[in-house]
Amino acid sequence: MKLTSICYLLLLTIVSHTTYAQTTVDDPEIKKMVAEVKSENMEATVRKLVSFGTRHTLSDTKSNTRGIGAAQRWVKSEFDEYALSSNGRLTSKIDFFTIKADGKRIAADSELGNVMATLKGTDPNDDRVLIISGHLDSRASDVMNAKIDAPGANDDASGVAAMMELSRVMSKREFPFTLIFVAVVGEEQGLYGAKHLADAAKERKWNVVAMINNDMIGNSLSSGTLLRDNTQVRVFSETIPYLETEAESKMRKSTNRDNDSPSRQLARYIKTVTNQYVDQLDIKLVYRNDRFLRGGDHTPFSQNGFTAIRFCEMNENFDHQHQDVRKENNIQYGDLPEFMDFEYLKKVTCSNLATFSNLAWSPKAPTNVGIEVKELTNFSTLVWKAPEGKEVFGYNILIRETSSSQWEKTIFTKDTKIEIPYSKDNFFFAVQTVDALGHSSLPVFPVPVR
């Protein structure tokens, strides 16, 4: 057992008699991984992807130097390099599929392909899956122009570079369940690559714990307002789940949990873990599925009932987004690497890494989480069942006022029932499992039990 683990066990043993103790521990292995993330690696990846001229979904698939096909094969070759350090656990493929002409942004039947690397888990009894993505395709002003240069440095070579850097670092470690790193295509044409993967995950009944989409995470200067800030990044999460049943809708309304969807719990989790492991980066929780009237590759996963969020830079620059490369009135347009902030990209990638690794090493979430309502009282009693699988060291009870966007207090207990002096009339609660190194599951919102 690691020395840190022993110290943590001793600490929690001492405080668990009172249960009202808030404890935090840093996993040295996660801190080590965060330190291994290199901005120069991601800059090299971005510049390599830009070198293919265009990565338009419908661009050349045969050339080895230009177009989406060349980019796909190069990304796969990089995954294969990372696999050499994975003891055979990391495997890669280009997952080809056919999209029919849609009369919109797919002019003719086309073969598309997501580039996927799968890091197999070490526990054959743990069927959980984590997915992290960026979109490989790019576009210029005319979304149908597959010939013109479309460098796509920030949109979205930044997300692909982050995803690849995570796969490089994490493939050297062992995790109990499956991690999938994917460069999807067809985003600019209609989220086709993400939809293909999300549909496949649903059809195959994958137990997807979380899906994280990185789309435009490498720019820190806004157009127009000229705001420059590389200390904040937005995380978008849906309010009401797309596939909410009638019974779930009734429960949501009766418990006022409109702000506590599974995706919203993931967003808050990201904020907590980022505060713990990443300096000078604040997660701005944006309470909508995506930007106003826009969408991203996490959306098909949400639509299939999975927990999914989007990372996106705080300040978008529309001079360098969906623009032909040109110069007008001494203003350079086009999505070029020289307009990116690679230190900012590094910090956002570290946030992804800390979140992904915490979840990947966490116990399963508690089950049957409930809050007793059999009598009127100014105390609240929460009950739950221990999950199967990896040993649970204890449980965090998360508490916040109803007007707060983020959890404000944590109470630790080793029991599966706790009475706390906080009224359910005035506070929201959730329960999460925690292991001896502080890796915690996603929080679970309680339902009333009589």
C-alpha cells in the first residue's frame, strides 16, 4: 500500500468517529500525470494536423499528405506509438461507417471514419466505460467546400491534441475499466461521427459513466471585445435529460432537482477536481447543453441517455472560426496555430486528465440513494447501498444551498446511513463513494423514501 494511502487511512480513521469531517487528499500519481502533460507536444500535434491543408469530412481520403484520410491515418499511427508503452492494453482502429446523402451537408453517400484508441481495463468484472473526444474534421467559410484550405487549428485540432496527449499519458497506467479516446469526424457536417459512436454505444449496451467532448479549447482572446483570459474554461451541461421518462419527470418536479441532472453532476465534479489538481484554471459552469442554438459532439450522447458535457474556451474568436484564410483591412482571418494559446490548452487538458483519471480509479457510485421523508424534522437522513466491485473506503455527503451552483460542504462517513443537522427544505444533497486515495464516484442525487 502506498504511504499516502496509509496516511489517508489513518486520518479518516481518526475523524470517522465524528463523521462531520471534510477531508481531501491528492493522489501523487495523478499529480505526476498532470506534470507529464506538455504544451509543446500538443502544439506539435496541432501543427501536424494543420499541415494536411484541410480535414474537411468530405475531403481527399487517398492522399498521404492532404485531406481527412491522411489525418486519420496519422492519428492512428500516433495511437499505435502510444500502444508500445501500454503492455498491449491500448489498441486502435479507424471505425468506418457510411452516411447517406442528406440533402444538406452530405452531398452524396460517403464513407466516414472515427479514429479510436481503446485502453482495456484490468478488471474483467467492471463494465464501465469512459469516453473522451475531439473532432478531427475542419471547415472554412463555406461548409461544403472540401477543397479549400481549412487549417482547423483551434476548431478542433486543439480538442484532438488534448485527447491524444491524454491517451499518451494514461496508456502507461492501468485502470480497472475501459477508456476510449476518439477523434470523431463529421462534426461540422452534422455531428455524424459522434452520433455513430453514441448509437453504437447504446445498441451494444455500453455502461458509459461519462463522455467528455473537447471542442475549441486553445484560444484565450475574444474577437470584438478583445477579452484575454487563460484562467477560465466553460463546461456546458444539459438541464433536463433528453430521455427523461414520465416517472423521472414527476420525481424531478417533486424534488426540484431541475439543476441536478447526471450531466450537471459531472460538470460540478469537473470543477471540484480541477480546483484540486490544476493551478490557475477555473471551471465556469454554463447551465445549458451548449452555446446558444449551437451543438457539439456530446449532444448525440446526451440524446442517447448518456452523461455528457462539453469543454469550450471562455472567449471565442470568430475571426479565426469557420473562416477562409485571408487578410482583409490588415486583419488576418482563418483558424491558424499562431492565434492559439498553448499554455491555456495545457491547463484545460490537465483538467480533463485529473477528471478522467479520478473517475477511472473511482469505486462505483452508491446505489438506492434515498432521503427519508417519513416524519417532519429539521434533520435530514440519507440512506444508500454500497456498490459492487472495488472496495469502498467511505462516502462523501455533498451539501449546498438551493441557490448555489456548486457543492459547498462535504461530510464523510463510513456508514450507509447518516443523519445530518441540515434541513432538506433548505439544502440539496448528494452521495458519492470514495476510496482510500480520495478517488470519488460521480455524485448521486437522493430520491424520497418512506
